[in-house]
Amino acid sequence: MRFPIQKSDAEWQAQLADMGAEPGAFQVTRQAATERPFTGKYARHWADGSYHCICCGNKLFDADTKFDAHCGWPSFSLAVPGAITEITDRSHGMTRVETVCSQCGAHLGHVFDDGPAPTGLRYCMNSASLNFKAT
Ligand SMILES: [Zn+2]
């Protein structure tokens, strides 16, 4: 899959380091790693604002769609339309729906269908993939 924003691994690594991103940000966003639960900086973060792709700044979620799923990762019930691309993920012996940034292909996490009404969706994200901006 091709995304509008293309950079080499070295370029992403340098950019994320320059931004002061979390140490695992490169492994999570470019190699689809998963941060350990309850370790990410946004797992218990409830300020007003919005969450953007750490790699390219694409706006992904409004803070008012964030909810506490008690899973240890930041969870959202609704994504900004068009911001996220879904990919079927059959790794680890499961079939899940991987979510990536529609602009740069950064791995964000997975989306599940056990979220709260009205969407019924639970976007289970890695904090390391996100950059919060206060309003
Ligand atoms: Zn992105």
C-alpha cells in the first residue's frame, strides 16, 4: 500500500528523535510493535484537544471521543473521517483490523467492535503513535 507521505526508515528515525517522541515510537509506527499496556503517556490523559499522527501530524481523533476502556492503551470511539486506513491483520494467530495513518502509513493500533454507543467502535491505540495538541 502506498501512502502520500513516504520517508525512509532513517528519515523517520531522525524525525522522531528530533521531535522528542517516545523511545518506542519508531518501532510502533514503522514496524507495528505494540507498547506495553499502562506505559504510554496518553493511557490516562483526559485534557481537551486533539490527537494527531506522531509521524506526519494528520489529525486522527478529537479528545471528546476518548474513553476509558481499562485496557491500558488510549481508546477512542470515533476517528476523524478519512484519517485512518484499516487493514486486515492475521498476525499472532488472530484476525484483527489494523489501523494506520492514511497520510503516512504509520501503525496506530487496532480497531475492535466492542466500543461504546453510538459507534460501537474501540480504537485501541499506542500512545507512541499519537501527538496530543491542546485546544
Ligand atoms: Zn501519519
